[in-house]
Amino acid sequence: MGLTAGVLPDRDVTSEGTVVTSLRDARRRARIRLTAVFASLVAVGMAAFSIEILIGGSAELSPDAVFEALFGEGTVVSRLVVWESRLPRALTAVLVGALFGMAGVVYQRLIGNVLATPDIIGVSSGASAGAVAVLVGLGGTGIAVQGGAIVGAVFAVLVIFGLSWKRESSTYRLVLVGIGVGACFAAVTSYLLTFADSMTSTRAMRWMIGSLAGTQWSDVALLFAALALGVVAVAVIDPSLDAIRLGDPLARGLGTRVGLIRVAALLLGALLAALATSVVGPIAFLALVSGPIAARLVRQGGPFPAAVVGAALLLFADVVAQSAPFVSPVPTGVVTGLIGAPVLIFLLLTRKADA
């Protein structure tokens, strides 16, 4: 009896451990299935949107003509339209959407607030101011404008976090400071445009709204390199961001260098957003909505699901922009603004105030 009584608890513990392990495995399999379904649906959607971009536009092509042009056949005009205009545009949409999606989640995880994204807290406004300063003041194009956008974004980060940093401060303090700094950069940008000629001003204004028109293969190459490096950097830094979300003391206890990770994440998010902004302009709300949507589709979300959602959203927005029934084509940033504004209002109304 004594032996039996001593063995039974061990069997109970073993049984409970088996049940816990089984439940954990079942949840893992469910997450894998959900992720696979999510990836499949998004892939199908992105393929459909890409095909629509290749077919639609001012010079509408048939699916057969697009297919032939992709393989170097068909007419000279169809090959020129597909290879020099529409294919770079579709790829740019994918890459820019992914960059904005990752940048948004990096900031949301670091700061612990879904409103703290580059487009909301002023980083994108800083990038716009830097790019317009180069465009108007120096007459620069291409790499010079992209460099100005990066410098402007980094400067905006330094100003925002310099003004908002305070021990035990609310994350809403940072958001409010960022909105104010963003408004200042927007005012500077508007002032700079008063010195531009009509052609430069029109070009800058269209860029500031956010447009995929006129993108080239050189833009695709830059964005692809930025995304490849960004994926590696985010993969390295994301586990540390998860630790920081548990609180600085616990993160330090887990061996995380909190100060270094925080600075690295701030600069990484700014660079990702600035590189995307430098090519197509500050696409409104894309960084804001990608993360929350991904978190609802895939449990806990993360930077990479957000990148996929961002790419799909921008492709969809560009299809809508080119298919507008009244004025065509509409700048893509207008469509993302119409999508993102209700999401922002929803987040503001449902978000509980910080302590």
C-alpha cells in the first residue's frame, strides 16, 4: 500500500505533464495552420492585385498581352508598358508596404503603443521635410533626395525622443510630442515649398501625398536591398523587443541591453520608414494599420506578418487608385489615407489611457 500510494502521485504528475504537452503541441499546430492559411490568402490576394496592376492603367492590356510581354514576346509597346512601368510599380508597392509594415511594428513594440508609428509621431514628416529641402533648396533628385529623407527622419527621431524622454513617463507623452514635432516639420515643408517654382512645387506636392507613379528599376533595387537588410536587422532585434515589453528590470535580468536595443530600434524604424518614404513619399497610415491587422489575423502578429499585410494593403490601395471611377489615376496615398483614418479613429476611441 505504501508503495502504491507513493507511485500514484508520480503517475498523476506524469499524466498532467502529458496533457499540458499535448495542449501545447495542439496550440502550436493550430498556430502553424492559421499562419499557413493567412500566408496562402495573402499570397493569392497579392497575386490578384499584381495582375490587376499589370493589366489595368491608362493603356489597358489583355491578360494574354501581359503574359507575352513578361516573357519578352508581344508588341514593343506592351513590353515597354509592362517592363518599364507596371512591373516596377507592382514590385515597389510590395517592397514599400513591407518596409512601412515592419517599421510600424518595431515602434509599436518598442514603445508599447499602437499609435506610436513613424507616420503618426512625426518621423515620416521629418523625412518629408528633409527630402523637400534637398529638392527645393539644392535641386537634387534621386539619391540626393533619398539622403535628405534619411537625414530628416533621423533628426526627427532625435528631437522627438529628446523632448519626450522622462522616467516613468506615459507613452502618450511621446505620441503627443511626436504629433507636435510632426506638425512643426509639416510647417517647415510648407514654407520651403513657397520658394519652389511651379514645376518643382507640383512634383513635391504629389510626392508628399504619396504616389507610386514613375517608379523605376533603380528604386526597386534600392528598396529590395533595404528590405533584405531590414529583415535581418529586425530578426536580430525582435526577441529583445519582446523582452523590453515585459519591463526594463525583467529585460535586464534576461540579459537584454535595454539602452542599446532601444536606440538601435529607434534608428532602425526611422531608416526603414525613411527609405520607403524617399521613393514614394509618406504613404499615409500604412505603418499604423499593418501591425494591428496582422495581430488579428495571426496570433501576436509581429514584424514579418505586418510586412506581408503592408505589402498586400499597398497593392490593394494602388489597384483602387488606378481604378477610381471619377478621377484617374488618384495618388495612392489618398486611398491609404481613406483606409487608415477610420482605423486611427477606432484606435483612439478604444485605447485605454496610460496610467
